[in-house]
Amino acid sequence: MVVRVGIVDLISLRPESMTRRVFLEALDGAAQYLGPGGFHFETTVFGVDPRGPVEDADWAGLAAMDALIVSGSEPTTADIADEPCLRIIDAMLRECAGASLLFSCQSAHAALHLLYGLGRQRLARRQHGCFEHRVVADPLTADLPETVLVPHSRWNAMLSADLRAAGVPILLDSAEAEWQLAAGPDGMLFIQGHPEYLCDTMAREYRRDLRRWLADPTLSFPDIPRGYFPADVYARLTAHAELVRTQRDPSLLDELPLPADYTEVAADWSAHSRLFFANWLRAVTERCTAGTQLAA
């Protein structure tokens, strides 16, 4: 049986976007973890402009997928209810109801708002770094240890307390970073963090944020991602950040280290990420198999 998995990129229409790269590598790592024993996947990427006309999306192609991973998009408004992406997410909940839907970052906030009326809060400080989460026993968290590290990268949050009050089961939770993984109806999942990130993703984001600040100093000066760089690198970057702040020299960004592998970061979340996506792919396959048997 071949399971069709779609990646919906709401951030960039570029064929080689970072969003597509990280999710494709996450799925590839999970598939390798599962091995060849009956797990066969075909992956299709859909670029969707969250500000464009809803009808421009390939709804026939999206509806044909057995599962969809929906990326976040850049926040543009203070209230999640006013975000342009809500139109796309609302249509996806209707048009792709037969698929296993995994909503990431802002798309998770949008889906939770549409389904449960939840709001989000603007953080005083960006949640950027790697944070520890408690694991709740579930087939989707099978074989994970009691606590796992997961990257977060956001200015906005939906609070764990609000999800609990709405009856949304939380599977990964953090006292410092709020929830990371929550379950919805019909195999739907919400991810507030970024388990799909590669070893260099947060370093690239930090460099991008410094570049944005250099272009517009009215923005908040970016913090160094927490729990991500080793202590000696973090100390060097603290001094480097002060140089950027005072000298405003774009060439200083060339000095930022980009980790080549997980030995060059303080936390390696890759094994837990592969295991989560493997559990998800297994659940998608089981759901598809059950559906096929019911139709027979």
C-alpha cells in the first residue's frame, strides 16, 4: 500500500524553500527509521500563498492526499482571527477532511482557533531555542523517553491551560515553552514547536533576524536562541551581538557559525523527531488500511 503525504508550504512558493527541505528530510528520516516493512510513501509538495485567492490552491490534489503536513506562515496581525491564512485553513478543514492533518506553528493556531475558538498571546520575548517537554503516553509518543527536547521559534503562543480548558489532549508539554504536540479529532494533530528543524535551522533564523534588524532597527534586537549553541559558542555570540548592535555592519553576519551536524549544537533532538514522525506515519498507514478494509 502506498500512502500519499502532502506538504503544504504556506511560507514560500520557491521550489527549494527551507520549509520544504526540513519537512522532506523529516519524513525521509522517519521512513528510514520505519524500514521497508510495508511502509511506502509518496510525497508531494504544494506551495500555497496564504494571502492569495483560496480557489488558487490545488484542492483536487490536496484532497487526494492521505495525509497533509501544513506549515506555518509569517504572522501579520495581532489577533489570530484576522490572519489571512485562516481562509486557507478553514477551506482545508472542509475540503481535506478525509486526510490525516498535521498543522504546524501558525497553521496549528489557526486550526485551533477555527475548531475551538482559542486565541493566541503575543510574547514579551520571542520563544526561540530548544526546550524540554514532558511526554504523555500515547501511540504517537511511543518509545519516546519521559522528557524530550524540541525547538521552538515564535512570537505568539496558545497556552497549555487554554487547550486543556477546551478539552484538547496535550501529548508534549513544557513549563517554559508551553505545549508542543496536541491531538484533535479524526487523527488531526497540532504542533506549536518545530521538531522538523535541522541542526542549522535556528542558526540560519538568528542570522536572518539580525539581517532584518540591520535593515530596520525599530524591530526588537534578536535574542540568541536558548539551549541551542554550546556554552563557548554562546559566549562568543554574545560579544558578536554587541558588535552588530554598535557597528551595524552587515559583513559581521558572515562570522556567524552554521552547525554542520548535531555534534556542533548543545542539544540533539533529531532522534526524537524521527521517532515522532515515524509514529505519525505508522498511524497514517494504519488509518488508511482501516479505511480500505471498510470500503472493501
